[in-house]
Amino acid sequence: MAPPRLRVGVIGTGRAGSVIGAALHRVGHEVVAVAAVSEISRLRAQALLPQAPVVDVADVAAASDLVLVAVPDDVLEGLLAGLAASGVVKPGQFWVHLSGRYGTEVMAPVAAEGALPLAIHPVMSFTGTSMDLMRLEECPFGVTAPDELRSAAEALVIEIGGDPIWVPEDKRVLYHAALAFGSNYLITLVAQSADLLAAAGIEEPRRVLAPLLGASLDNALRLGDQALTGPVARGDAATVEAHLAVLKNQSELAAASYRALARVTADRAVDAGLLSAALAEALLGVLSEGGESV
């Protein structure tokens, strides 16, 4: 027998909220109302959830069996507390948030009013367009819920095509930090690398980077630290010193980033048995603040 269809309200039609709302609609749930503040959020709602009127936040909650809350992390706690205090929460109503940082403890105010709290965080970088719906297929979702609601949270993720990954409440921030480390800072690194190549006179730097970075990501996911290559892993202190000198002339920020990442890479290369202690000592001397001699 098919699971019951729910009336869904979406609070926050940013990149993630609009897509998850559309995914729920695609599998038969009825998105009955959305709350959108910015003009771009309203446009996303019109594009992905055209059947749902844009209404006040309280009206979204009042109309729904499942309230999907997709707001920035720093807003979530206050919003939930305010809505709980306003009397719009209904006993037995599902309240679901998409935050990576929080589990369900942040939902204590609505749970105290009888709501059923679920945290389902899609491990995905969204564009806020319909193409994201295809990317949800087998997308991991970090799931946290009270024990009695774990199966409901996991079933909701599976229903929209995702892969539920259980995250204990007390590990939620560490889980989120790990994902930010890998995803957000990867984008920063790629963009910085492309900028430096452009400064070196390389046309179409992203095209030049694509095969190298694609192979590096694949190797890192398969082999971990054993995939390390380059001057730091080899202990080529003179090359690293030359890199720092030219980067410092180009961008103090790029030089500082290179130095910090090289230190971490050197430590990991030593721990992985790729770099000897003697070579690492010379390398770390170059990487110390003001250590470069060129």
C-alpha cells in the first residue's frame, strides 16, 4: 500500500528548499503553500512550485501536514521558537529541516507543541533549478531524528530518491564541518587555482584544470592520502620555496593559503609513510612564517 500523501508547506524557497519541495511534489505529496522573502526565492517558487501560493510563514504552518523548513542555519533556531510560541504548530504535524549543522534538538520548541521533528540534510550542492531533481537520485542525506521517528525520516528520504545516512545528534556539527571542508573549500581552491593560471597568461584556465582536478578527486576518493603527489609529498623544499615567493608577489592571500595547506599536506604525507622525517623537516622550515629564504 502506498504511504499516505501529505500536504506540504515550504518555509524558505532557496536553492535547497525549492528543490526538496519539488521532489516531494514529484512523488505525490501536495505542496500547498510556500513562504519566500527575497525576489529570487519567489522566482524559484514560481519555477519549481508553481501550484503553491506564496503566503506568510504562519499560514504555511497552518495549512500543512509536513512543514519543510529551509532557512539559513543562523535563522533556524529563532524561527522555530517564534513559530512554536505563536500557536501555529499542530500535534502530529511533521516538521522537517534541511540544515546540516543541526539535528533535532533545535526543534525542541515545536516538539513541545506535539510536532514530530526530523532533520534530513541533502549532501549536495544545489543550483536551485530543475536539474537538481535528477541529482537527488541516490544522493546521501544526513538523517537525525528521535529513535521512534528514525524509520519515518529514512522513508521520507528514500521516497524522494535519496540515500539516508544516520548521523547521531551529538556528531551533527562535526559531520557538517567535514562536508564544508570538502565541498565549500574545494570550490575556493579551484577558483583560486584558476585565477592564478589566468594571471600566468593561461587562456581558459578551467579547461586546463578539468582533467587534472577530475583525476585528483577520483584518486583521493579511492586512495586517500596514498593519492598525494607533487612537491610537498616528494619533499621538494626548493620548489615549494619558489612557489611561495612567486605567490607572495602575486597575492598574499594565495601565499598564506598555500603555506597552510602545504603544512597539513606534509603532516599527512609523513603519517602515510610517503615523506621521510628528514625531508619533512626541511620542508616545514620553508613553510614556517617568514621561513622562505628567496
